[in-house]
Amino acid sequence: MLGYLSHTRVLRLAGLFTWVMVGLPLVYSQYEALLRRGGGVDAWALWLFAAYLAFGAGYFWLTRGLRNGGHSRWYDRVMLVLLTASALGVSYLSGSGLGSILMMVAAGVIPWMLPVRGGVIWLLLSQLAVLPVYYLILRMPLFEALMQSLLYGGFSMFIFVTSLVARQQTDAREEQRRLNTELRATRVLLAESARVNERTRISRELHDLLGHHLTALSLNLEVAGHLTDGQAQEHVHQAHTLAKLLLTDVREAVSQLRDSGAIDLAAALRPLTEQVPSLDIHLDIDEPLSVEDPERAHVLLRCTQEIITNAVRHAGARNLWIKVRREPPGIVVLEAHDDGVGADGIVVGNGLRGMRERLQQCGGELQIETRRGQGFRLRASVPGVPVLMLTAVIEGVR
């Protein structure tokens, strides 16, 4: 059965199983104490089980989205503090080393919350915090109490490294998925560009070669019509009429080839929206939707890609709606909006800076607005091509 579960799911279930196993000696010890007292519930026992249940609830909360790359939001780190405090509370209230075992369980989530150096320091300090339990309550010699804490610290470090490897594998898998998505979208765009270029080349050859010769043929037939008479002149006029009709057909064919040589933007954008973890993308594109300039189509592709990346990495969104439609008078407008927590100021990173540079190269512009509690809003425009409106609404929590 475990073969069908992801490694992050197995890590979560293993931690919950260990938490349940720690509860068995707690229940047994408190049951014995209840028999010795002859009845009555001790207030310390209530606090003990409250700390134990708080640890389970905190661990369940923190491991809810490990497959999505962990948590970096402030309230998740506050929950990590409460998780550590509840594990220490179990040790001090029960007068045992069970809290150290719970610390080992907590070591599995630390790599998803903190950088490696900070996680190691957090891990060692939390295990050393149980030292007074061994020395003062269990009456161990100081050296033995220290060795006991370091022993649990070594076990916790092993779990920490195992979880760190799982985190790195998750990040590598997400990066591979993102690169594959970009490759598929770029491949579609290149195929569309190659199709447009081939149509343009064929139309140019028809216009320059066949059209030129047909024009010369028509002129020569017109001259021949003036130089002949009788039945020969009638055949020359017929040939002249057919030559003009053929020239008209060639011009219409050239026009159709040029008019149908636009890039299908919908086919290029769809691969970006498929199989994005932790994000449901609802794509709505008017059909047909095409862009004649491959360079501008590439800019729109990269802007859409950056919107999706920001929604996953920074906004913590759960849903992303993308709507694409045409509007006059011949500009491309891209609007994005999310209902995340927003920010007091705009911090332009490499992604947004790259979007602005791409748009400026096409004569476009980028506008960004954000306020705390009102999410993030973006508007980009590119002139000179059929109008495109891209509205992205991101639902989720940053």
C-alpha cells in the first residue's frame, strides 16, 4: 500500500503513528496514578493530555501541504514554536522522556519550515531543553542526562536529514515539472512559428515567381490580341482572360496564406496550465485566438508563465482563473489579480523585472498595485497586435 503513497505522505503518516504510540504509555501511566489515588482527576493530567493533543493537532496542521514544498508563512512558524512547546510540556508534565520522542517527530517538519542551519540549531536546542527533566525529575547524573539528550538529538538529526532529502526531492520534482511544462509550451510556440514562417515563405514565392510570370504572360497576350485578327484573335482573348483569372486566384491564395499565418495562442498557453500542483487553473480562451507576431506571442507566453509561478511560490493560491479574449483597438492587455494578503509595498524581483523588460522591448508597459489585505494586481499591455485580455483571479492565502 505504501508504494502508492508519496514520500511526503508516508512521512506524515509515520509521524502521526509515532504520536499515537507515545500516547499509549501516557494513558497507562495516568491510569495507574488514578488507581493509586483511588479516583479523581488530577489537574496536571488534564494539562498533560492538552499538551499531547496540541502536539498532534499542530503536527497534523503543519504536514497538510508538504507535497507543495512546505510552508514559509509566519503563522506556520508560530505553529512550529507551539509544536515544540507542547512536546516540552509533555516531558515536564509527565516527568519522562516522551517529549524527546515527540521532538523526533517534530524534526520531520523542521526542514520544511526553516533553512538547514537554523533547523539544526533549533533541533539541538529543543532536545537540550529536555535535559532538566532527566537531571532534576528523573534524578540522573548530569553526564548521563546530557548523554540521554544528545542520544535523542542524534535520532532527531537522522529524521531531520531524511526529511531534508524528501524536501529536496520534492523541490527537484517540481522544478522538473515546471521545466517540462515550459518545454512543451515553447515547443508548441516554435511549431506555430515554423508554420507561420513556412506559410509566409510559400506566399512570398507564389507572389514573386508565379505572380510575376503570370503578369508577364497577361501583358504578352494583350499585345498578341492587338497583333492578330480573326479566329486566332478570339483564342488569344480567351487565353488572356484565363491568365488574368489565374493571376487573381494566385493573389487570393497568397492573401489567404498570409492571413492564416497567425500563431494559435491558446495552443501555446494550455500546456502551462496543466498538472500544476496545489493550484487549480481555470483557463477560458476565446476561439479562435491568434497573434501574428511570434515575438509578441512569446512575450505573452512568458508573462503567463510568470503569473502562474508567482501564484504557486509566493501567493500560496489554490485557484487561478485565466481568461483570454479579444478587444479593440489593436493592443494586448494582460491583467492579473489575486485575493491574497498583499503587501504594504511592491518588491520587484527578477520575475517581474523580466516581464517589464520583455514588454518594454515590444513597446508595452507594466503596472503593479498591491496593498495589505487587498491582494496583488498587475496590468501589462503590448501595442501593435490584436487585443488580448488576460484576467487572472487567484484565490488562496499567501
